[in-house]
Amino acid sequence: MDEPSTFLPDDTLQPSQLGVHGVSEQGQELAFDNFTRLAAMICEVPRAYISFKEGELLWIRSATGLEESKVLLEGTLTGFVIDTAAFLLVEDASADTRFMEASAVAGSPHVRFFAGMPLIDAAGNCLGAFCVCDMKKRSLTEAQRITLETLSREVILHLSLRKSNFALQEQLTRSREFVDIFNLSPDLHCILDRQGKILFINAAVTTMFGYQPEEVSGESIWTFCHEDDRKELLRLLESGLKNHEKQFNIEFRIVGNYAETRWVNWNMVSKGDRWYGYGRDVTESKRVQSELLQLSFVASKVNNGIVISDANSQITWVNNAFEKITGFGSEDLRGKRLGDLIAGPKTDLLLIEKARKLSRNKQSFTVDILAYRKDKRPIWLSIYNTVVLDEEGKVDAEVEIILDITEKKKAEEQLQVLSLVASKANTGVVIYNRSGHITWVNESFEKLSGYPLKDLLGKRPGDLLAAPETDLSRIEEARNKAGLKQPYYLEIQARDKSGRGMWVSVANTPIVNAEGEVERQVELITDITERKAFEAEIIDAKEQALRLSEAKEMFLSVMSHEIRTPLNAVIGMTNLLLDNDPKESQLADLNILKFSADNLLSIINDILDFTKIETGKLQLEKLPLDIVALCRDIIQSLQVNAAKRGNTLRLNAGSLPLVTGDRTRLYQVLMNLLGNAIKFTENGLIELNVSDVGQADGEISLHFEVRDTGIGIPADKQEYVFEAFTQAKTEISRKYGGTGLGLAITKKLLGLHQADLQLHSREGEGTAFSFTISFSLAATDAVQIPETKAGDLYAGRRILVVDDNEVNIVIARRIFERWGVKVDSAANGQEAVDMILNEPPYDMVFMDVHMPVLDGYEATRKIREIGGTYLASLPIVALSASIEREEAEAFADSGMSAYLLKPFKPEEVRNIFDAFFTAH
């Protein structure tokens, strides 16, 4: 044959796959023998066999012409058939390079001819092969091949039938075991038809109800149902079936063979045209449940805790009140002793042991004890124990009633303390009876009131000390609280016996007895006349401070307007003169004038900004902002100043996304820091570094650093540089100038951004200021206004300037006319309204807010109220020198489109033009 000559021991475990298909059965092997003999005869070969693969083995279950039963699979021709799951025909194996080295070909029995048909089951698994072989070369006819294929199918068919037979036998065995389980079960199992007729019922019907299974089979189960339950039971089932419910859990009574009625808990499942029921006798549990329900009902109606313990003092039941008092639930208590559970660090253990000894001696007891709740909080309990004896006089159970007396104990302790200190206290102490009449006072109260104890007994202080200015309604309210067992505190005006007016504070505490009734009241009365006078002084001082703050704010507002108005003229005229090609001899003077005016404006802005921040009136804007462009503009604007001191000014910033923020305030921060760096650095390097340090949830954190190689700041002075009007050294102000407000304002502006200004400096080496701000990312469609030349967009535009200051109008007209803009002017709001309504349409209006006749706010409101597309969309820009926080809100409320703070620069006007004319 073609198999290896090495065989495995006969006691090797039979493969599970063969057992599954039933090929291990002797009858199956006899059937296979007929197939192999027939195959050998038809194919005219000496050997034929049927083999099956299992792991690394090849099992030969039927063979003609050979004796082996199992061989190793590897390297065999049969293994090739199984692996390929295809028919194999080899006429001369010794000449076939695939098989000439196989042991059964190269060695005994020197197989030459081989044909193998795979055995494939219905699932597509190749189980083995049906093979024929010869020791001489030959081939198969087509009829022989078809016969071999047919016999292979018959083998598979026999395997399938055998497998099905095994499954049926196993199912029959399980069914018999299931019936045995049914009959041995102490619970009732039954199968009913749709009308409730009993088709099958187990033997439990005999032990439960005295019927034999054959007696009740064929009967309707409803005939055994108690008549009081039958109607409701059928209603529940019908209702459930209408709602497409298939499973029911119900309880009803069954009447037994001897008219004995028992409660049964049923689980019933509807499936097809059958009911499958499982019933358990719950008669005893129903009885116990009824008794417990009655006991629980009684126990639940009381506010006191109830504990029931067995003969060994182990807890078996507690009511809800006990759980509320101690925090221990049923799961914490069962099987434990009450004393062990509630004991704590300060519990009197000797008292617990004494109580247990009384229980063992069948004696009831009452005890007050310091216990501990589940949360370890101490609590005082009063325990009333009752021992329950059985018929033989032995302890059967213990019933304990638990009262929470914590408040009572506290009141007693407080009373003891009060008794000890009341007579020596400087505060007046008054004790009342339950009706609120005085029973005792200390000496301090006698001095405070001017009345001796004998005059106070049986009286009420509220009646004796009341004065015309006394608020009697508060006294009545306090007495009502005392009647409700509530403590109270009040401060009230009164008079002593001599008529001296005074303020007194009254703190009243009711003492409640075990029955929850007010037993007495303790009241502490203190003369607070001096404190009240001091409080009045404080209130007056606070009101005066508020008035001073408002006056300061008004002063700054007025001064801002008064200073900025002439300063606007100085700066405006200077800019115009510089733009009109001045003589070279005049240029230096004009530059000095411009520098001085700008410096004065910067100082004014610093002072006003500092004041606004201090008073909380500075608010940040949130507009689309290009950080890189802003930094680039700042660096470019400072290059000239930096170069004058021989400094190199550099920006290090990568590509950053568009954000929303306050451009003006960030500009102010960076200008302050870079301005200081330039001022205190000579022939050095100044860098502005900006970097992205993280993005999350629509926000980006940007780190800013201004680093220089200037004079640095001494270590002992660094904590002072952020203080207002403070410089690191006194000579700095003389040498470099400045108000000392720059860093103070910068730090406060960063505080509005929720950022902190960090300082790293070494004297003589340089300084680095840094901070990190979180910005919201701007929408991707936020538009940046492109830079344009004024003449490109403004020529031919019609502008109306409204201002009661002629200098301001002259400056504005000069600036606008240089850009080709046609300018009209009005001296007050009413003139402006008339001109807007009667003149040709204007492209923009610059409106001063403070003017005679009609101010800018009212003028704008009139224009907007008239209506129409032109007046509704006409840009109206407010002009103001005020610093009041309400200004910005007032601009928007009146309908103004934007605002400029005077004095303004031409580039600021250009930004306004770009914002509106570019968008339109």
C-alpha cells in the first residue's frame, strides 16, 4: 500500500471527529467493507480502503487487501487527496516526481498505481478519502472512476444518516431525563393547551394537592382554581395576551383533593398553542408575609426605632425609623448584636455588658447610652428592652424600642454649661419658662436693664425695655419663632429703666424636653450701642468714598474732554503741517512738536487707562484679529526709534491662525513692552517672539516674549517695577523719562486677558517679559480689510463733520480734502439732521457726542427713527474725548456705527473708511 510503514499503538485515543460522524461504530465499518470490496472488484485492483483524517493521523476504517488501522498522514498519497480535496489519479507513482520519494512508493509495498476520491460532507469539510491502489502500473476507465465517485458519495450519505441517528438518540435520552427531572421536582410543572386543559403534569400534583397525574390530565386547570381568584386571573391573562405579552407571573389559590386550599406562585409562558407552567407552593410564605406585614405596618407608624433580636441577641429585623436614627440598614444588621454594632470609642462597654447580663437573666431593662451611627457620628440613644419568653420559659426573642435623645442630651449639657457661666458672664443672661416669662437673670442683665431680679420675675423683657423707636413687629416675630421651637437672633433698639436709649443683640435658644415641648428658653442679651455707632460711621465713610469715587470719575471724564479737545487741534495741525512739505528748517521743529504732543497724549492715555482699569470700566473687544500682521505693523512702526539708539528690532513669529481679540489693548501691551526695551537698550538686540503653545476646544494659546540686551533690572527691584509711578532706580526717570505707569497698565491689561506678566532679568545683561493669552479661533470666513491707498477709494465721497469746535472741523476738513473727499460741516446735532434730510446723500457722518442744541446721541436717534434704506444704513461715527464706560454702550444704543477717541490720527480715520467703504 501507499502508507508509511510506521504504525501507532492500537490504544491511541479515538479522534473526536470520527465519533461525531459515527464512523467508529462496528456496524458502520461492516457497511464500509462492502463498499471497499465492491470498489476493488470494479476497479480490478488488489487493494481498496476508506480512510479518515484526524489531526496528524490517518484512520483506515475499512480496507480490502491490507491490515493497517492507522498511519501518520504526512507524506502519503491519501494525505495529498485530503489536502487538495480533489480526485487524484496516478498511473505510475515511481515516475511521478510528487510521490516517487513516498515511503510506500520507494519502499514496501512499492505502490505504482493510485486513485483517490475525497470524502466531502455537506458543510464542505474534507473528512477523508476513498482510495484504490495496485503494485503495478495501470489506469481507470471512465466507468470505474464514476463508480468510485458514486461509492464515495454513498460513504458520505451513510455518515450523514449515522450522525442524524446519533442526534436523535441523544435527544431522546435528554427528553427522558427531562421527564425524570419534572417528576422528581418538588415544584409543579405542567403543559396546557390554549383553553387551559392539562396535557401533562408532573408527580408534584400528588404531594401538593392529593391528585394523581392521570386524575387531572385532560381536565381544565381553571376547575381547580379558587372561585374568588378565577375571574381576576382570566382577566389578567386575556389583557396580557391582547397586549402581546407572552410571559406571566401570577399567584392564585388551588383547591386540593380534600378541599384544602393552597397558594401557588405561577410562572406561565405562552408559546404557539401551548401554555408552559411552573408553580411553587407559597402558602407558608404567604402566612408569614401577612403576619410580617401587620407587624411592619404597626412598626412603620412609629417614629421610634424598633429592633427584634433572636434568643442569641442577634438582630433579625428593624424598622425604617431605626435606619433613619442610626444609618444602619437591614443588610448591615442581620446576624449581629446591637451593642457590637453601635459601640464606638466613647461608648460605655460596661453598661452594654450589664444590659446583656440582664437579658440572659430574662430581665428587661432601660438604658441611655452614647452610641455611634454608621457614619461614625456620635448619637445618644435611650433603649427600652423587652425579653420575650417561649412556652418553656426560655428567651425566644428580644424587642427593643430605640429613642434618639441626642438633642435632649445636648440641651442638658448646654443648660449645665449655662448654669456654670451665666452668673459670671459679662453678657446678660435671661432664663424663661415655657410661656416666655422670666424665671432668672444674672447680674449683668440687671446692670444692663437697670431692673433688679425681683422686678423682672414673671415679666417679659420685650415689654419692659421697649421704647418708642423699638420695632415691635420684630419682637412679635421672635416670640412666634420661640413658640415654634426655633432659635432666633435679632438686634433691636431699647431703653433701660432710666430711659437711656441703647442697641441690644438678643440670641434665644429654646430647651426642648423628651416630649418635644419647649421646657424653657435661654436668652443672651448684649449691649451693642458702641458697635452700632461704629457701624454707622463705617457706612458714612463708605458713602463718602463712593461720592469721592464718582467725583473722581466725573473729574477725569471732564478733564479728558477738556485736554483732548485742544490736544486734538495740536496733533491734527502738526500732522497737516508735516504733510504739506515743510521747509527743512521747520521740519525739526515740527517733529519735536509732534513728538511732544504724542508723548503728552501717551501720558494722558496711560493715566486715563489706569483709572479705567482700577474702576473696572475697561472692557475688552472681541473682533477678528491677525496676530502676525499686528506684530509686523508694531515692529515696522518702531524701527525708526530703535535705529536711533543703534538697536536691531526683530520679529520671530510663524504662521498663526486668525483669532478674535482686542487689537487695541494687545497693541498697547506690546507697544509698552517694546517701547521700554528700546528705551533701556543701546546698540543691542530687541526681539518679539510669538509662538503657538497649544490648541483645544476652539481656542489657541499664544506665548509672547519681548527680549532685549539692555541695562536689565536689579534682582531686588524687580518686584517693584509693576507698581504705578515706580521705576527700578530714581535716576532712571531723570535719564530715560516716563511716568512709571507703563508696566503697571500692561500687567493690568493682561489681567483682563486672564494672563500673567512674567519677568526674567539680570542687571547689565538684559530683560525678558513674557505672557500667554488664550484666544478664541476666528471663523474661517472672517475677512481682513486689505490695505488700500486713500485716493483709490475715498475720492468723490461726501462726508458730513458735526462738531461745535471750529478747530476740529478745520482739521477734519484739511485731512479729508487731501484724500479727495467732499466735506460739509454742522455745528450741532439739529443742523446735522436738517442737512442729512435736505442735502444730497452723504457717504459717512462724523458726529461729536457732546454739543449744544441737540447732542450727537439724540441726533443719531432722530436720523435712525425717520427710517428708510439710506438713513438706516448711513455710517455714523461718534467723536468723543470721554473715558466713561457707558459711552461705548450709549454709542450702540443710539444707533452709531463706530467711534473715534479724540485726538485722532489720519491713519485711524483711514481704518474707519476702509472698514465701511471696502465692505460696500
